[in-house]
Amino acid sequence: MRIVALAGGIGGARFLRGLLAVTPSSEITVIGNTGDDISLYGLRVCPDLDTVMYTLGGGINEEQGWGRQKESYVVKEELAAYGVEPQWFGLGDRDFATHIVRTQMIDAGYPLSAVTEALCARWEPGVRLIPMSDDRTETHVVISDEQGRRAVHFQEWWVRLRASVPAEQIILVGADEAKPAPGVLQAIADADVVILPPSNPVVSIGTILQIKGIREALEAKTVVGVSPIVGGAPVRGMADACLTAIGVDTTAQAVLELYGSPLMDGWLVAEEDAGTALDGVLVEARPLIMHDVESAGAIAQAALDLATEIA
Ligand code: GDP
Ligand code: FO1
Ligand code: CA
């Protein structure tokens, strides 16, 4: 079976690990979010691509959900000793190597999709991981604080401010010009089923859907999603602050309506959210917490079963 999945970071990666466990013989293409990407100290950092790559490749820090296991922070300490900013983003020594290789290749003229393929040759994630676009896009967040009304990079709002300042607007800078990366639209066209894992509906899935042509390509396919919202709250992280910014309630129902029909054909919600409904969408309630690979696999299997029921 040919499966396409869109993915952000932790929620996407943990779901994909479960999906791989239950369908080892499927051909899985993952379209990764690059709206979170940021340049720091001259290096290009792609947190969501790296989270998927490290999680599926066995290098992730399991407790944290991002960054490398057995990590040290000597370079970060040395940069801080020089007073280099920003100091609110925690790049570890092992992780730095990934960003150095990526930046070298980009500076040599390789597109991000080729760079990602090269990095994945080491990690062997078991899926084909393609960035949503080779064109640079960045999510920026408009906030008002003591410095006035201004836009900050998504990572500054998320990591430094912990989304404590309300987002007045969330903008994907560069979205109008960005084209899907090579292979993205073809993978969707060839897919038997498309899955939306429980990733952030605004700054992960919502970002990928903004790239020209992707939503339209998906509308022609059987698309099944897993709700990242359980019982009116995100399972982890601050997706509620992102949803509030775009005027959407933090419920499984509102996220389904945000994705909408004709995009969606199936939607998995948690048992406490039974009753969620939208015309043209088959909704099923079941346990949706990914405690481990096994429980993530059960959710992935349920998504595949739902797709079979629809097709
Ligand atoms: P990020 O880029 O690291 O923030 O990760 P994603 O965008 O891929 O996923 C973040 C979303 O995953 C959050 O909105 C969480 O609510 C959701 N999430 C995390 N763990 C779980 C889980 O065990 N079950 C469900 N249903 N959602 C989860
Ligand atoms: N998240 C944090 O909360 N604090 C950090 O210092 C941090 C560093 C970091 C470094 C590399 C990487 O790939 C991810 C990192 N993250 C960190 C996670 C990441 O910024 C966010 O969780 C996602 O981008 C939000 O969707
Ligand atoms: Ca992310």
C-alpha cells in the first residue's frame, strides 16, 4: 500500500513510528512541515524534519520528544560565554552536526529536499521524508508586548515566550511564492490513502496545507485524520494558543471543521469526543493517547481501517 502522511514534529513522529510498526511493507511518504525552520548562528535548523528523522531513526531524546539522546550542550555554553544571542534555544552538540551538514549542503546549492534525503541516508527512517517545499517559508507570530506590536519568529513565541503572550496573527512568510518540493504532488497522486497524524492543526498541518496545490491534490484522495485535541485540550504543547489565534475552538469538532470537507473523509477522535460529526466525514471514537509504540500503532491501524471502510 502507498501511504502519504503530513507531519509536524512530536505528534507526527510518534504516530509515524506506530504506523511503521503496523505496516512494515507499506511505502510511506512523509511531507514534513518546514514553517518552524529557523536560522541560528548561521545554521539552518529544521526542527520538525529532524524530529521525524531522529524519532524514526532511533536517535531521539524520548522524554523531551525533540533533539538527540545522550546530548551535551558544550557549544551552547561556549556561545553563551561569548554573549551570542539567542540563548533561549537549546541546540545540543550532536544536533549541531546535523545543522552544520545541512547548511553546508544548502550553501553548496542543494535544495532542502536533497539535503533531507542525504541526512536520512544516515538515519534510515523507513519512510521517504520530503519537506513540504524547497522554498524558504517561516511562521511568524504577531504579538504586542513592552516593545509594541511586532512579529517574532514562531520559535521565539513558542520556546522563549511559551505562547504566554497571545498571538494576534500567525503568518507563514513566503507562502505565496512557495511551491511543493519535487515529489510531493506525485506522491499524493500515487497514494492509496493520505493520513493526517495528530500534529498541530495550525502551525504543522495548517502550514503544509497553505503550500500551493497541496490541499487541492489532497481533496482528490481518501484523507483520514487523527485529532490532536482530546477532551477540549491538546495532548501536549500549546496548540490551544495557536487555535485561539485563528479563531478556532480547541475541540476535536472545531479542528475537523477547520480542515473541512471535501478535504476530510475520516476522523478519529477520543472516546470523550464521541458525537463529533461533519457531513461527508466518517467519524470514529477510540483511545487516542500514544503512550508507546504499541498504542501509537493501534491508532495508526484504526486510521488505516477507517480508510478501508471509506474506500
Ligand atoms: P510539534 O511540531 O513538535 O509541536 O509536533 P506536532 O505538530 O507533530 O504535534 C503536536 C500535537 O500533537 C499537539 O497538538 C498535541 O496535542 C498532539 N499530540 C501529542 N501527543 C499526542 C497523543 O498521544 N495523542 C494525540 N491524539 N495527540 C497528541
Ligand atoms: N523546544 C523547546 O521547548 N526548547 C528548546 O530549546 C528547543 C530546542 C530545539 C532544538 C532543535 C529541535 O529540533 C527542536 C527544538 N525544540 C525546542 C522543539 C521545537 O522548537 C518545537 O517543539 C517545535 O518546533 C514546535 O512545533
Ligand atoms: Ca513543529
